[in-house]
Amino acid sequence: MLRPYKRYALAEQVAAAEALGQLQGSADLEDDIAMCGLQTIEPVFRAWLRRGERILEAGCGRGRWVFHLRRLGLDVTGIDIARSDVEAARRHDPDVPIFLDDVVKTAFADGEFGAVISLGVMEHFEEGPQAALAEVRRVLRPGGVFLVTVPTQNLARRLVFNRIKDLQAMVRRVRGRALVFEEYRYTRRQFAGLLRQAGFEILEMHPDDFRPPKNMGLYTDSRFLQDPVRRWELNGVGRLLDRVLGVFSPWLHCSGTLWVCRRP
């Protein structure tokens, strides 16, 4: 079985991003919250998450989805290991239930939640997501639902963008630049196998991206396709490529996959 694609980043860029996160306030958090309603996965959350049921977001960052879903009347609690993100969420709303905790070993009891969501988290464990998936299963009640996203190894990435990333990483290593692990990109079959091994029943799969004119997949993969002014929008070449690929299937170039699972 093929291994997931392993993506690396410059160590100095990761350190700079972490420093920025520590300095970042909550002023722009409302913009991030508004972006939730533009994602293709948002209607899936509305369909599967129930009012009156406790919901956990494992790895919530600054909590944009916690805020968005709570405004829909859902009882959502968030946890994250980054103190700066938790503090930014608390500055935005001191009453928000977002706590400092580790998704691999949380402080919650067995079966405490009727649903768990985890978005863009499982791909960041270099040793693999098995421990985090096991913890999700532990805190999820039998019959509860698990909604999880990971980056998708789509056709555009396989044929073009991963090759560019590999060449870029090779050049950086030759020049003596320090690289660190950033994330895995899984095929749908690969991550389906991990979910089943962790004891989850897979119910649905959905492409994870923004709805036009926003874009996540192509925008993330190449800065040369990004609009120079509008955040999360493509330039003319990017929009044309997005339309052409979209004629055939969103799976050709979407950013990630949302899995809807159940704990039996």
C-alpha cells in the first residue's frame, strides 16, 4: 500500500508562524468565523449535528467553528494544545468553552460526547493519527458521529503540485535550509483504512473546499494561482483551472475530504 504524501516546510517559516500566532489578537477572528459558512462542508454539519447533544471540536485553533456552530444553537466545546490560540478565543469571548488540552489525551470521560469534529488536525501527527483517533473513539458515546477532515491527495497534486513541492524541498536541502514535517496528504482509500482500523463505521464522504469565488485547494497549492489582493480567491489563471477541473469532478482538485463516521 502506498504511503501518504509527506509534506515539509521551512523550519524558519514554522517558527515565524508560531510567533505570529502568539501576537495575533482576536480582531480578525470574526472574518475567520464568517468563512465557515462559505465552506462546502458546512451544510453537512447542519445535517448531522444535533441540538441538545454535547459536541467536541478536537483541535479547534482559535475556535472559528466553535463560534459558528454555537451561533447555530449547538452545544460545542473546543480544545487545542496551542495556548496562544486558546487565549485569542478567550479574548474574543471570555465565556466561550474553549480549553487548553491535548487531542491525544484529553481530560474528558469515556463517552462524554454525542459528536466529535476534528478539522485539519489528524494529518499533523508524523507518527500517524492512530492515537488521536483512539482518543476520539473513547470520548464518543456508542452511536455518536465523528466528522473529520484531512488534506486529500487529489489528481492535481499527484500530477503537478506534489512534484513541485518535492523539487522545492530538494533544492532547500541542498542549500542547507532546515525542513520540518508539516502534514500528510492522504488518498481517500488510505484514510478510510485508518478510520476502519480505529473502529469507526464510515457513512459519507464529501469534498472539503470553499464555494466560489473562494477556493482552498488550488489557492493552498500554488501562490502563483492566488489573487494578489482578495484572500482565498484565485487570479485569472487559477479561476480558469478551477472551472475546467470542476467540470469533471470536485475530487480532482479539492483541498480535503470530510468523513462522516459513526462509533458502532
